[in-house]
Amino acid sequence: QQQVKQSPQSLIVQKGGISIINCAYENTAFDYFPWYQQFPGKGPALLIAIRPDVSEKKEGRFTISFNKSAKQFSLHIMDSQPGDSATYFCAGGGGGSYIPTFGRGTSLIVHP
Amino acid sequence: DTGVSQDPRHKITKRGQNVTFRCDPISEHNRLYWYRQTLGQGPEFLTYFQNEAQLEKSRLLSDRFSAERPKGSFSTLEIQRTEQGDSAMYLCASTYGTSGRQSSYNEQFFGPGTRLTVL
């Protein structure tokens, strides 16, 4: 079964620190790699996404780094804030498939 | 609010009862997805529609699960003879997609979910 493996399962960071979440995928046909942010009681919301033709994408404090040869991508949250405390999911999709595969999620806590 | 809406937000039922959830996607979106999410897990794909056609239903968890999108707008997910193991958050998402490899998967917009508790 196609998988997207996400780590760590939980992460605690001090305010102002850098949060790093990693994902690895198996399906080399994937051509879309989004990160979703989910707050308790809410549905996931797209945070940032990347396609494999670039190695990095930055939007504000959020950066995706993509390593196609290693089949890995990561989310970096710079200057982490308490409001960033949420669960983050990576996913892979596309390449002719309309069905995305999600990682198991990372619970991020940013201490003030 | 022009986002994806789901109804009800919470449902408590007794084992063996049937339940039905509704999803209203963003109006211009032609694709609609249903997912199940359990505690500590990512969304698990169940089924999806392009317009009114259900293009993938093999991942519905059992034959007790069924989904419809009769006019290509709102969708319903029904669970018959509910079991305690069906307790989860059921998420709906919509997107606009065209045929062809280049646009096979685009940003999905999720609704707030329906939390089901089976007693």
C-alpha cells in the first residue's frame, strides 16, 4: 500500500524556535505534496504545498524543503508561535491519481 | 460563508442504528471527497465523486457504508447498522479538477467534519 510516513508524532518547541516535521513517500508518481494544519474540532486547512519541480517553497514563516531523490520533504516553521500549536499533516497525491495519501500527523505544541 | 459545510457537526447514536451525514461543497467545485479520521491519525480516504459520478468506492470500509451525490452538488454518506468501531470524525472535502495528468490532484478544501459517537 502506498504510504506517506511522517515524523515526529509529537513536537514541543519554545516560542521563537524552529519546528521541523519530516515526511517520506513511496509513490514516485506523486506530483503534489501539501501540508495541512488542523486545529481541534476543525477540518484540515491547506498550509503550503509544493510540486516536485522545485526543491523549496517559502510562504511567510513556513517553508517546504523537497528532496526528490530521497523521496522526502519537510516543513519548517520559523519563529514558531503559540498560535501555531496544532496538528500538521503531510500528504502526497497526483501523478494520475485523484486520491491523496496522508501522513499520520504531528502534534505541535509551542510554549510561550 | 462560502466554504464546505457539513451537517450535523455531532451525532450520537446507538449501535445498530443508521446514520446519514450531509456535505455541501464549494459551489464551483466538481470533485467531492469523503474521509474518516480517527484520533491520532490522518484523514483516511473513503470515496470521491466527480460531479455526480462516484469514481472510487472500493475503499469504503464495508458494505454498510454508502455515499451519493445525486445532482452533482451536495453529497450524503450513510452508515447502516452502526458499530462502535465506526466512531470517528467524518470529513468532506471539495476541489475543482480537470481531466489529465497535469491536474490530477489539486488543493482540497475541507469542511469542519461530523463527529460520530456510537454507543
